Amino acid sequence: MKEKIITLRPKGISQKQWAILLLELNILKRAWRPYGVDVEISAPGAKKIIEWGTKPYAEVNRRSSKQLGKNQRSEV
């Protein structure tokens, strides 16, 4: 079967929108895989964004916050 190519050229897209677009395309790629469709995504920073966006919640680095005891206020 002949290879089909789609080219997307988003203009005026923010960095956050770009990351979300790549993650949505990755979801589409995973959904179509069981049907024998192999989608290849090539875009600037795609690998890093997809790796970051598909980490399990427990692995994502979060800022550690100081736990306050009962009836205590933070020092501001």
C-alpha cells in the first residue's frame, strides 16, 4: 500500500497548545495501532513532549510542599 503523508502547519500556536496537539496526535497513534495503522509523528521536540506527557502521575516531578500541622499558618 502506498504511504500517505499529512502535513500540518499550525500558525499562531502557543507552546502549550503545541504540546497538547502533539499529545493528542500520540493518543490517535495509539488508538489506531490495533487496527494495523502505524502512524509516525515527526515534529520539533515531539519525542521529549510525548515522553513528558505520558509519564504516570506518580513519576512526574512535583514541587515538594511543607506540610502544615493542624491550626498552623504558613510563613509569608
